[in-house]
Amino acid sequence: MKKLLLSLFMVVAAVVTSFATETVFDLTKPELFGYAVPASGQGTNLADGNLTAGNIVIASKKVANNDTRFWGVATGVEGIRGYATSTLTFSTTNGEVITGIRFEGKDITAKFLTFDSGVYTSPTWEGVASEVVLTFAATGKISSITVTTASATGVQIPRFSLAEGTYYTPQEVALSCGTADAVIYYTTDNTDPTASSTVYVDPIKVETTTTIKAIAIKGGDKSDIVSAVYTISEPIAVANIGEFVGQSKDAVIKFTNPVNVIYQNGLYLFVQDATGAMQVYGNVGQTYKSGDVIPAGFMGTVGEYGGLKQLTPMADTFVAGTSGVAITPDVVATDGVVEALVNKLIKVANVTITLDEGKTKNYTITDAKGTAAVYDRFTGVVIPKDEKKYDVTAIVNIYNGTVQLFPTEIIESQNVGIAGTESDNAIATVFAGDKAIKIDAAESAQVLVVNTVGQVVASKTIAAGANTVEVPAGLYLVKVNNAVTKVIIK
């Protein structure tokens, strides 16, 4: 833990008693800082902007996919929500130093808020610095911030660019000082630094557990000594998703084999291997497409939401994927939407979609086999509100024991009868695949495939189950017994 010597706090206490200034940021009133008041359940992004009051500036920096934002609730504005690993940087406009920062809110312990200097004992940070960087380790909820400043005296203590703690990959730590022309000296052998110690020039590489101690000196004046302990630990190695599911919550794990990408939308990433599928929730620092292979070596923490295990990623361990074969959804009826398919991609054809009464994101889909619950989880996916029939491609999810679907794509069904009427009694689901027509039949049937100029492309008997008819790109009419489906192969 960063340690400030007792003498430093005695000096700070004396300075604060005589010259302390307190500046309050009421974060339940975004209009005071030039931001719009959000509606309940919505947010107003800080958008890498500044919050200014008195002589204090708080600069927001978005690092997570979600920006730090003012958040609206039924009773008004909750305050701001910050997401890992976005930052708030505190500084002064008049040359004073920051000696204290007090927080109010729901999630403000050291589990959620970390700092580059000083000592944080929730809800108060204490130290002496011209600039303080708060990094959100998890989603923090802050309703008020009070910043205490004092006139700068003597040489300021060195600042560490990286919060102390446990890390699972090698790190680099930069040192800085708010006093102009001060020279920083440091040690990594747990001895106290002096003017004879190593002069800081470049970031310090930390590859094993290391204690860094530093002091700033200008002329005959010295700062107090500060220190930080960086623990480099080994994660639990897991070979596959099956092993991952068996790990305890909060365990740090490392995958020793690759996985295939099913779907990605914002902070949501779904992957699979031969043993199962899982959700990765958080910023991975990469954009993937279906079928991409994520190489072995990625890491994260075992999380849990709604009773379902998920991986909270360490973004710097995820690298670009290599192209693979796009994942094809399993075609099922509503009665086949079961827990065994959790986190996998499925397709339910010829369904009607109904918005649940009194809800805005909960729907029910219905086919000849029954119903299934749907939740509007992903951005960019539009759920129709009419009585037409649709083919719904979705990720299977479980929330508190209830199986539900997160749609990834919804398209109007193309199944029509011989005379162009809707074919309610079709015994097969017909859909486009990769340079092929896919037919999922409930029983054996006679299939006829005709192109747009009337040529017969295929005529054969198929068995119950999954069938494939390979064809080039184009428009086709597929007749399965007496039901006709129009299929476009791209």
C-alpha cells in the first residue's frame, strides 16, 4: 500500500488548519456543470469533458465502452456512474495542492475506486498532490465529491502512474512530481531512497512482485518518501469453457486454448469451444466477428450475473482474432429453447412476436410448438411490433433460472404456400446458409429446388433432421412436400 510517512500527515494537518479550502461537487445536479438532466433509467455522458467548481477541475476520460455518465433514477439524478477502467483526474487552477477528496455514494469503497497516489480509506483520499487520478476498478456510483486544497509548500511527493495492487501480467510504472525541477530518486530493493539512489528517467518495468519507493529532491528540500507494492501473480490456467464454468467466483483465470467468436455487441461477447459457450462481459479492446478465433492467453475474472457464470475480461490480454468459419445457429422450435443451449446461437423460424404487457424490453415469441421468452438486450437489433411471422436468431440466456432469448437478428419469414398463402403446416424449416440451402425437417420429405429461370437445381428425398443443398448465389424456390419457401443465397 502507498505509505505516506506520519510526518507528512502532520504537515498536511497544519497546512489544512490554516489555509484549507473545500470545494463541493453536487453530482445530483448535472445542470450546474452544463450537462443535461437524464431521464430515469438513462444517462448523460461526460464525453471526455470537465466538471469545474471553484479552483478545482475534474477531467473525465473514457476508457471503458460505457462513458462516465450522470445517471437518472425515478427520484431524480443518482449522481455519476464510472466504469472500469475510465478515469477522473483532479487538478487545481491556482497552483494549490490537493490534500483531501471525500466521496459520497453507493459504490465508493476501494473495490470500486483506486488512486495513483496518497492513501484511500473509504470514503476519503488523503495525500499531497497537484494532480490526483481516480481509476474506476469497477462500476462506481458517486453522488457528491468534496475536494480540499491548500497552499503548496516544500517539495511535493512523487506520483505513481499505476495504482498499487495485484496484477497478472508485467507492468510499467511512471513517476512524476508536481514541483518544477525536482529530481525523483527511487529504489526497488525495499530500502529508502536518497540522493544517491537511482535517478528516475524512464518508466520502471515490473515483472515480479516489487516494492517501489521514491523521493523528490529540489536543492536542499526533500519530499516525504512514498511507496507502492506491485504483486505479480499467476492466474489459474483453464483449458476450455467447461473448466471455466467450474471455477469459483472472483477467481482470475487464463485460457490455454483458443475459442471461437459467436457474436459481439458492445460490451457483450459470446464465445464457444467444443465443451460449451460462455459470455464475456466488459471491454476487451478488440472488435470481433462471428467465427473469429481468439488466441489462447486471454485472461479475466470469473463473474456471475443472474445465476450464470461469465468472464470479466482483462482487456490487455485480448488480441486480434484470426478469421474462421462463421457460426451457424442451431435451428430449434420454441420447445427446444432449453438450458442446455445457454450462451449458444439458435434460430427459431416462423414465429409471432408479442410485447409483454406493461414491459418495454420483454417479449414472447410463439410458434406451433409453444412460446419462448425474449429480452431486447442488444443495440442495433430492432424488434418488430406487428403480426407478421419472423425468423429470430438469438443467444440463449438464463436469468435467475428462467430461460430467455437475446435476439441478434430478426427477419421476416419467407415460408409461403403454393398459391402464395402462408404455410402454417410446413413440416420443415428452410433457410439460407453459406452457399447452401439448409433444410431442417421434422420427417422425411420430397424436396424440389428451382432457380429464377425455372431450372430444377435439385430434386431428392431428404431424411428427418438437418439437410443441406449446395447452390451458388441467387434466388430459389424450395418446395418441401407441398410447402414452398423463397430463399436468397448471398
